[in-house]
Amino acid sequence: MDGVIQVRAPAAMSETELAAHVSELVTRLERRYRSDGIDLERRARTLAERFDLPRPESIVWADQRSRWGSCTTTTRTVRISNRLAAYPPWVLDYVIVHELAHLVVAGHDARFHAIVDQYPLAERARGFLMAVSYGDAAAPDELGRDELGRDETESDATVDETVDEFPVTLF
């Protein structure tokens, strides 16, 4: 069975539905396979020490489609999109630094950006993620959103304890 994916589907499922389902399944499995070889805890520990940031209680890969990472400040839990496993390591490190910075500052004020910008490739990584996001989801209905994909009328005060970061669509 090594390298073989067996899919069982209801007989009532159309060929089109089956093809879409299989494509999504293969994509998810490929992401999981790539991320298995990356030790997030070690990376987070190293980056926390290097940039004088707190370490999370846990940091895990997640199948996040609309975010590159997220941080729940109350539990000190960080989730990293497994899509990042396919990108250069410095992009992954930037997202980890970004999420660790939320353990110091929950919102996105000047103090937060000063912490994140300690990472020497922060601007380059942001540009990389913007380019990837734009290519993935440049949809007309997103034009009324800010650089974090939120409605422009939202404020950081409405963000709950989970700090959602790096949505797919960035403009």
C-alpha cells in the first residue's frame, strides 16, 4: 500500500464530485507528508530564544485553508498551516515569529509590528505570502477587505482570544 491511496465512494457520487474529492484528498495528504519532516517545536524554541519571545504551550500543524497561522493567547496554542511546509523555511519561520509575537501583543499595533520586524526577512516573507495568496484567491468580493482579509469596518477590539492571522487573500 506504500504510496497508494485507495478511495471508496458512494455509488451515487458523480464522476465530477469524485474527481474533486480525490483531488482535495491528495492535496491534503501531500501537505501532511511534507510537514511530517519539520519539527515545529524545535523551530519555535530556536526562534523564541533568538528573538526573545515566549514559547508556546503547543505548536502544531493544522489544515488551515484561510490562514497561515493562528494563536490562541489564553491557551498559548499556535497552529501553523501545513501549506507552509511547501514554501522556503524562512517563510515558515516568519509565520512562527508572527504567531509568537501574539503571545506578547494580541493585536496588530506598532509594538506588535516592531517585535515581528526583528525577524530579518519579515518584509520579504510578507511579500511572498501576499503573492501566493493573491494567486490563490484574487476574488472580487475581497476588495472591501484590509490586508488581513477583515472587513475594513472591523477593529482589533472585536477580535476574540484567538488571533487569526494571514488569511489567504491579502491585498
